[in-house]
Amino acid sequence: MREHGESDSQAWWDSLANRLDGFQGTYQSSVICDSGEDEFVRMIREKLAQFPVALDIGCADGRFTHAVASEAESMTGVDFSPVMIEKAKQTTTNDNCSFMVADAKRLPFPDHNFDLIISRRGPVSAPVFLEEAIRVTKPGGQLVEITIGEKDACEFKEIFQRGQGYGAEQIRSMALKKRLEDIPSIRMVALHEYCCTAVYPSIEDVALLLSSTPIIEDFEIEQDYPYLKQIEQRCTSSQGIERTMHRIIWAVERI
Ligand SMILES: C[S@@+](CC[C@H](N)C(=O)[O-])C[C@H]1O[C@@H](n2cnc3c(N)ncnc32)[C@H](O)[C@@H]1O
């Protein structure tokens, strides 16, 4: 199953990092109910106390890696975008944090090197990456990821008739659960799904969101203006412009 698209490529992320000076959106938004993002941070901090030598796969400009690194003995961030890694190195303040360019398909580490593998919306869930992430985890160590579910921004993708994972023949969350359960060298520790609503005050904020994330990977504001108008008409409530957020958090133990 092809779960992503253009954002599988290093060039796509380099271009985004150059345009945004890292991985940062400047749009305004608020989230109604629990998106799972805070729970993920809490889980990572708690696990780092027990599993202190950690690897963050798909760390982008290292913002999240830095935010949790103080809990770790050592934290390595990898990303296949040299532009993202350059930003991460420029902003490193934690002595225990290091960053390197590496493709998650072929990690430059020996077997059983880390206590904990973390990934916040990185590439770890797809089969080829999962196998490699498991390889570098110590037996008894854990892998924890927060990833995007198939319902994420479904209203927008329906209007665009395209976008990340749009039209995939399998339900991503079910395929992921089966994939994790079928691997004999790991044991499921946690699997949680979160569905909530994100609200944007204006259509300009939605345009900024789409320009700074892979939701609609080939989004171009001028060409896609008619779709933005449809979003404004169809997704506006009394609170603002609404979209579904769908996140999956999973944690497994390496046997
Ligand atoms: C959605 S961003 C997440 C960034 C970061 N974890 C955060 O939470 O801010 C996904 C990141 O994964 C990286 N990535 C995608 N495929 C990759 C691969 N095959 N190997 C290494 N990094 C990859 C991208 O370059 C991008 O920086």
C-alpha cells in the first residue's frame, strides 16, 4: 500500500525546509478535544527515564527532539533531508543531542544500538522502515510513534480529490495494527487512536497549513484557489473552518 506520495522524497522535504526555514507552519489553529499529541510527549518523557539512549527518526529541524532530549542520556536525531538536519544542528542547545543525515531505510547504526526509538509523524510505520527501526533497537527496548490516521483532513482531501493517503485501498490504522501484530520480534505495548477537530480562524490559515504540511503534497495556492473557496463554504462552522485530526500512537517492545 502506498501510504504517502511526493512527501516520500528527500527533495520535497528539502524544499519545504528551505521555504519555511525548517519545519514550522505560521497558521493559527485550535484543537477541540484530545489530539493525542500531548499524550505522545508525556509517553516519550516517561519512557526516556527507563530507556535513556534514544533515536528520533524523521526528526526534521529537531524542534521536537530538543523538547524531549533533556530527559534522555543521549538522543540522536536522523532525517534524510540535509536542509532539515542543518537547521537542527544550528539550533542544538542540549549537549546530549546529535543530528545526522540518514535515510530511515538504511540506518547507519549497528544492530541493537538504542533503548528507545521515537518518531513523531516520521516514516517509521511503513514495512521497510519498521524492519530497520527494529534492527537497531536493543532487545527489551521499545519503539514508539505517533502517526497520521486515514481520517486526517478527510474533508479537505475529499474536496481536492487528492492528498496524503487519499484513495488508499486499505484503512491505514487497521493495516498498521495487523502489520505490528504480524512481526514476531516485537510485542504490542500500546495502540491508541485519537480523532478530534482542528479549527482555523480563516481560509488564509488553511492555505498556510496546506503550504507547510504534506496533507495536499502538491498544493499551490493559485491553482488550488477554487478548492479553498469550497473548503470555506463547506467546512465553516460558528467556530471557524473545521477539519478532522486523526492520530495513531503505537508502542512495541523489541523481544
Ligand atoms: C512530518 S515531518 C515530522 C518532523 C518531526 N518529527 C516533528 O515532529 O516536528 C516528517 C519528517 O520525516 C522525514 N523523512 C521522511 N522520509 C524519511 C526517510 N526515508 N528517512 C529519513 N527521514 C525521512 C522528512 O524529511 C521530515 O522531516
